Amino acid sequence: MRILMACAAFPPFIDGGGPISAMIVAKLLLAAGHDLTVVNVSGEDKHETYDGVPVHRLRSLNIDWNYRLPRPGWKKAIWHALENFNPRAFFVMRREIRRLRPDIVLTDSIENINVATWAAAKSCGVPVAHILRSTFLLCWKGSMWKGNDNCGHACGSCQVSSYGKKLNSRFADAVIGETDFIIGRHTEHGYFPNATTHAIPGAIAPVPGALPRTAPPAERPLRIGFIGVHDPIKGLDTLAAAAQRLAGQSVEFLIAGTGQSDYAKALPERFPAQNTRFLGWTKPDAFLPEIDVLAVPSLFREPFGRVVIEAFAHGVPVIGARSGGIPETIQPGVNGALFAPGDDAALAEQIMAYARDRALVATQSAGALAAAARYRPDRIAAAYGAVFDGLAGKSAGTALLRPREARP
């Protein structure tokens, strides 16, 4: 199929996991034989091929495009208001749809490229599928996190400031989430009333030469790892408290990643110095082979938690918090363990279970590698293909499209 993939952001602009995930989806769809072009917003208008992916970068459709940079309050207010429906985005994206003549419009996140893209596709009779990466459609912060806790429901101000997004979600024909959790967060608020729902996880390529781990030798400490941004929502305080409980035990903690806040700078003081090493920014492929078990103690309700499947691909069991979509990935006793978010005593006990019985690492390492096979790119591409096949007959305006072989 010919696919127009409209992205909130796309490499080389990296503001988190979203652009990387978008690149992964684009590449796996191209590898599956689809004719795909990415359209995203940046600081200039240009056509290029980036890392093998055809990309058309548009100038800002909103008042500005790089929402990660500091800006005055009035500018933020205008930007958020326009994200509910931006007329300029409607006409520009309708022009792109008419130019590319896709069979499917696939939106991967929606910031900047705008919910007006869904209406533009509908006006051209092209079916729409949307990939959820965050709760931006529900919450102006995109996190549903307020103060020091998760929001159980979208608050009144978020519902009012996101009404246009909700209204436009009726134009989507399919909604794809990496977990049932992130899909449910939206459908329980009345979003995507006309869409079929599909849980399709992220993809992870097999790690060459990855084999099940042997039991860690008793003469060295069990190595518990953490990798990610150093932020309170990632549950590092929980991990630090668990580490303090285990001071003196044959366990050590390897902490990878960075942060810019005062919290991140003070983080080493929370961990016992005698059995903790801070490694700074480290590539997952270099870090994961060095640990026995990965800890993912997030307090924030993660939409997916990609780091879990990255660990599985290396044969590393994962102890994860029951936050958001994380429990949908980990099978306790098979490839890891689960504990209640913020419960450092439960986390410490889970760690000690591996320290006491190191054969668990070997057994669950095999389980992790078996689980990683479920996320192979070819399997995930096939799942997307099944969604697209289901949408192909839905277009009321298929006369707009010429036969594939006749297209330029």
C-alpha cells in the first residue's frame, strides 16, 4: 500500500522515545514492501531521504514547532488552542494527501501535524489510522501526571482544553496503541468512537548472538540495573530505598542515564555508595549485557515501556512496577517479576529472590528471549498490515486514487 505517515516528530529531531519509535515503524513498513513517505513539521520546508526513509519536512503549521524550547505563556496558550484544530494544518495536509495519493494516512502521535490531518484525510476519502504514544490528546501536558501522582481521570481543565482533539478523533478509522492500557485511557474518555482498536507493541530486532544467561556466580554480587532519564516519575527513589534496605547484601546497582535537574544531581546521595555505580549516559546495547536483572520501577503510568523489550532481547529478566502498560509485557515467574509502584520493600524482596536463587536468572533469561520473539519486526509489520487491510475497503473516496502502477 501507499502510506502517508504523518509524525509529530521524526529523527534527527529527538525529544524522547516518540521520534525513535516513529522511525522504527517507518522502517519496518518499508521493509514489508509498503510505499511510505513521512511528513513531519520542522524548521524548514524540504524533501529528503533520511536513513533510507523518504521525508517531507514542513515549516511550522502552528505558531511555532519546537514545543520543547522555552516560550512565553501567551505563546503556549495559542499553540495549545490551535492543537484542537488548526485550519492551516487542514489545508496543508490536504494538499499533501492529494499530492501523495495514499491508500492510508497513518498518524504517529499528533502534535504539530495536528488533529486537522484526520479531517483532511476524511475530506479526501482516505482511511485514517492513528498510533498513540502518550496522553497528549487527553492532557495538555501529555502525561496525566500532576504534582507527585498520576491522574486517575482527565481533569476538568484538560477536558475543556482538549475538546477539539476529542471531537476530531471521530474521523479516525483505527487506533493503534502499544498496550491495551494506553488505548483504554482514551476510549474510556469517549475518544475514537468510530475506530477499531488494535494493541500492537513496539518492535525489537533480535540481538545477534544473544543466548540465555547462566546463573550469576555466587562469588560476585548480583547486578541490578536501571537505564533511563533520572527523574522522580521513573521511580528512582523507590529503587534507592530498596538499595538502602539491601546494603550489606551480595547485590550491586548499576545506574545508567542522565538528568539535568537538581534531583538528578543529588540522586547519588540517595543510593548506598558502597554498592552503587553511576555510569552516566550509556547505550542500552552496551549496558544490558553487563547486568543480571533490569529494574523498571516507574511511578508514572508508562504507555508501553520500551526498555522492557530491549532487556528481553538481551536475555535480561525485568522487575517492573505495575504501572500503565508495563504489566502487559512482563510475565511474573517467566521473564521477570512485578511489584506495586512505590513499594520499596516489595522491590527489595523481589531483588533478594534472585540473589538467593541465582538459577532464576538463567531460567527467566530463557523466558525473556522467548518473549522477545513476539516483538520481531516482521511480526509487528504483519500486525500493521492486517490493520491496513481492514481499512483498505473503508474509503468512500477511493476514486480519488489511481491504480498503484499508474502513480508517478
